[in-house]
Amino acid sequence: MNSNRYYLKDYFNKTDIFKDSNSYVINNENKTSYFLDLDCGKGNIISYHVFNGIDLQFNSFNSLNCNQLRFTPDEDLIVINHCNKGRYECRVQGDIHLYLGEGELAASISSIDYDISEFPLGYYEGLEISFDCKVAQKSLDEFIGVGEINLSELFNKLKENGGFVIVGAKDEINHIIGEIYEVDDNINEVYFKLKIVEFLIFLLKLEIGDTNTNKNHCSLKHVTIVKRIKNYLIDNLDTNITLNDLSNRYGISKTSIKNCFKEVYGKSIFQWRKEYRLQVAANLLISSDKSIKEISTEIGYKNHSKFSSAFKEYFELTPSSYRSLKK
């Protein structure tokens, strides 16, 4: 998301996001919390100033995007994002849509222009670490010794790779980052410093050629079509729709539909549709008095026993038990 605590402060001083809205900010000794009332949802950013030149922030959004938060820093920054829950989409270089899924990591430099920042699943939770290279280098030299970590090396490594890299979920990343989300405020200051150093060592050792960058992007054309396909599927829950139908309707190959849909939404098109149908059914069981048979027909199940089996597999409750428990 390409932000930094100081750029956040500067940005929020200039923006109208805190005017005529329910957004507000709380400043504590070692952290700043931003509670954001966005155009299409809510956001919460908790920012820690870990070292001079190094900020760590936790991002939590129940929103379709955070396009109101756009930063254009002049300094040489390295920005690292980790997705804990949900899915993050951004567009770079005008036509490339990049995706960050659960457990994945993205590292980029500030010269990369992010046109959009969206959350295809409607929610997102993750962390971001930003490094002002010149200032941060001095802080790291004082903390662990001169020459132990070279931020210029990492910056140039990313620059040579087009300015960014996406690393697929790895046990090593989870080991370094996983516990950061749960750390107690009483020990977080030292803990964050140690984790950031450990993380930088991991990135400097990383061979960018071994990462999964290529599989994490789609063209603007394909993304636009896939989002239209998703809306079409939502509007026609009770209709049997095949990949051939979609390919013919939207003039895109079946392979492109499958690959791009999974990048955007993190699941195969058939898995996504099955789960969406079952979630709609669950809402109808609670919010309406329709019979289970009527609901199963409404979401496209012609065989009602198959609906019950699928519902139980997904929610671990039969439809009738779910209704009794939740209503």
C-alpha cells in the first residue's frame, strides 16, 4: 500500500477524510491508530515507529478498496506487505494487476506507481513495513553493526526486477511473521526490532528468480472481464452455467477465465460459485421463512439432497440444524 507513518500523518493532514465523516485518530506513546470511514467500508491502521526510518503498520479493512489512501513519497522507500487474511489487488505500470493472497509477501520500491488498491473479497488483514533507506540504514548500523544489512543492495535487487517481487506462502515467512500479529504490547518494541532484522536477512538471501512473481498477475482486460463474470454468476445463481457458456459470452478463452479468476478471487471459479451459493443459502435460512427446498432451488440446486450434503460439508451442520441454531 506504499505508506509510511510520516507519510500517513502528512497525507491525513492534507486530506478531507477526517472531515464530514466518522474517521478519527488516536495517538499513543509508541503507536498511532487510524480509524477510517471509507467510501465503501471501514479501515483500521495501527502504525508503530520501530526505528528512525522504519515503520510497521497493521492494516485491517472491511471494504472493497482503499483507493482514497494514495501516497507518492519522494524518498527512496522499500515497502514490504504481508497478507494474513483476505486478498489484495493493485495495478502497476498501467496494465498489470498484481495479487497478494493469504501467507504471501510482496516487496516493492517507492518508484512503483500503484493506480488502485482493492480487496476483491471485501476484506483484508495484513502488515506493512516501510524503510526510508537513507535514514533506516543509519538506525540498522547502530542496532546490529555497520555493514551487517545493506538496504541499498535490497533496493537495487528489487529495482533490477522491475521494482517489485511477490513471494508465495512459505513456512519460513510464516515463522518470521506469524507471531507478530499476536505479540503483546508490553514486549512489542524490542520484538518488532528483532523481527524486522530477521526479515531483512531473509529478503537479502532470497533469490528473486525462485519466487512466484509470474503467476500473481493478470492484464487489465482479463481482470475487467473476470469481474463482470463474477457479477453475472451472482445475478444467475439458479442457472447452470458452464465455462463454454462464459467463454462464448465474453469472448475469452476457458483457460484465461480459470487462471485469471483464481488470481483475482483466490479460488477456482467453480469453488467460488459453490461457496457463494452456500453462503447465500445460509443467509436465507436465517433471514427468511422459505423452506429448505425453496432455498436450494433458488441457489441452483435441482437435487435437494445434494444441497443438504454440500451445505453440511461446508458449515458442518445440516440446513435445518443451522437454521435452528442461528435464527
